[in-house]
Amino acid sequence: MFVKVCGLSTPESVREAVKAGADAVGFVLTASPRVVSPGQVSSLLAEVPAGVSPIGVFRHEPVADAVAIARAAGLEWIQLHGQRTREDVATVHDAGMKLIRAVTMGAAPEEFEDWGEDLLLIDAAVPGSGEAWDYSSMAGLPVLQGRHWLLAGGLDPKNVGQATAVAHAWGVDVSSGVEASRGVKDLARIRAFVHAAKSDATV
């Protein structure tokens, strides 16, 4: 089970995610209670070893701006939320970067198709809200068969095992589910989430 812990902003939280076994760590570079600057990300990258992917998260920024900001932060991965196009995917790859394209569970059917992104992320209707949703609605969708995709939205240490089992997800992404308060990570919850996701993995 691939696990990404997102919205990290301190060396301690990055170290805890890495130590727990996270495969990727996310840094929010868009308006959010979890926002960090490119300079902060550059410093936090010192805590990310080889084999763990650091990812810059963007919402409504034009793709060219996201690429420039991610590059300034020293990142090679971008996660794009909001209304995106196949051309945006090509722009990220043309820049020599990898892409997680995020869609919400109620998106139009064509948005779930393979646009050439490296990973697809399927989120709750309101990304970042921490609200759980019907994860089982993703199970068995032909468009997802054989693809690497991440489940997100409302996940926490207690429900991640069941959620991934019913959704048949390849990986998970968590942020609010491992926080003590909005924007403040809880190290024990990070550790518990990664362990639960890895130990309960059924796919």
C-alpha cells in the first residue's frame, strides 16, 4: 500500500512520516491553513531521504505557475487539484516533472480516464474538509482497473484499512486525519495512520 502524508510543515512531522514508512510526503504550496513557502520546502527536503517522494500540492494555480513554484522549491513531483486539462498533464511532463492529478468523487466520467498522469488521486467532494464519503463507490469501476490511484478524503487511522479494502485502492493520501487541530500535525496519528494503512493493505 502506497501511503502519502500531506500538509507537512515542520521537520518533526516530516521525520515522523518518513520513519513510519510513508512513501511520499506532501507540501501545500497554495492558499491553505497548511501552506508553506518554497523556501520552507527547500529546508524540509533535508528530512526526506532517497526513496520517499516529496510532492508540491497546488489547487487553482495555472500549471505554468505551479511548475515554476515547484521548481523553485526543489521538487520533481506536482499534485494538481481543480479543473485541469490533458494539456496541463503534458505541460508538467514537458517540464521534466511527475504529476498526481486530483479529481473529486463526483467529477465527470471523463475526468477519471487516464490522461497520462503518473498517479490519479480521488478525493472527497470538498477536498481538505476531512469528511468521509462512500469509498465503496470506487470499487470495480472499469476506468480504474489496472491503474495506480490514491484514495483521499476523510481517512484516519481508524478507517483507512476498511476504506482501502472496499475501494480497492492502490494507495492513500491523508492530511486532516492526522492532525491535532487544523493545520497542526499530530505525530502519533501520523505514525498510527501509516502503520494501519500498511498493515491492513489488501491490494
